[in-house]
Amino acid sequence: MRFVTMILTIIIINGCNNDSASVNFNVEGASNAVIVRIDGEHTVPWDTLKIINNSLILNLPLDSTLKTFYYFIFDSGASLRIGIEPGDKLIGSVNATGSLTDYKITGSKLSEQLLALYQPVLESSRVIDSLDEYRKLSNDSDSNYVKMETRHYKFLENRYYSHKKEILKVMAMDSSNLSNVFGFFQKVAAAPLFTSKEKDHIYFQEFGDVIIEKHSNHPLARIFILERKRMLRE
């Protein structure tokens, strides 16, 4: 009887692990979080939770793909994206005091890849904000304004190419990770990273083929297939 009970317990535990992933975040600067599930190109509201004593602890259900993505929107304006798989146990710290979310996370390959892809976004946002702040504070005459704008454009252009190189490096470290799909849609100052049919063809093929081969039935992969065809047609 004891043996049967143990077997049932193991089955129940494994069943729970296959249906959900645990999240344990320490959050600063926010009092609640709206959580939505990303279903391909659509988002589905899941819940709104209070953050008590800087703690956000919950279990998130997996959908039938077993690679499920969620978006957290904090009342401070900060946000972050995570991905979960069966058995994931996410542990992280989130600084949600401003719109530029600074966070750390472990316990999930999808979420860790999303974080690595987010780091260039964070750096580019800081560069853009610093340029905008300098522009506001500047008292340059009209003759110097053109020079300032030219200098700012050069800074931004350099950051754009650095951002792109950093994203490609992250993708190469884990090329079959489904989270890489999000990297292809990143922007710097509203300028998409991957738009050139000639220059970006190799990246769409190199990383796209791996994603499509391994995750061909996942909604994100199917969206990527359509978007890749559109971009390479133009």
C-alpha cells in the first residue's frame, strides 16, 4: 500500500511539473503586476497580482506547446518577458522603479535567453535617453545645433550596429532557443535591426532555419516563417 501511495505521489508531482512552472521574484518599485500570456501574435490576459513585501510568487500554467511565454506589466511602467518549460523554477530580482526594467533571472533556458537578448535593448535605451537629455539641456546656438545633431546621429548609428552584433552573438550561443524569435523584432530608436533583404538574408537563414526545424509547430515559429518570407520578398 505504501509503495502504491509513493507511485501516485510521484505521478502527481510529475504531472504538476509538466503543467506549470514556478516563479519567485523579488520586485522593487511596484505594487502589482498584470500578467498576460503571449499566444503567437496575440496576448491573452491571465491575472493581476499584488506584490506583497516586494515578493511575487506564483505558478504559471503551460499551454499545449510546452514552451509558453508571458509578459509582466508593472504599475510603475516597467515590464519584462519570460518563457517557461516543464519543470522550470524561475528565481529573479526585478528593479521596476522606472520604465527601463533592470532584472536578473535564473532557472529557465527560455527566460535566461530572453534576458540576454534584453541586455542590448537596455544599453541602447540608456544611450538614447542620455542623448535626449543632453539635447534638452543644451544651449548651443543654431550654428552648433547641426554639429550636435550630426554627432548624436553618429553615436546612435554606432550603437545600432553594436546592438545588432550583440544580438547575433547571443543567438549564436543558443541558436535553437525559441526565444531568439524575439531578437529578430528588436528596434533601436524605432529602427528595426533586421530589414535588409541583402544584408540580413544570411542571418534569417542561419538562425531561422534552426528555429523552424526544431519548433515548426509553435505559433511563434510560424509567425517568424511568415515574417521572414515578407522581409526577404521586399
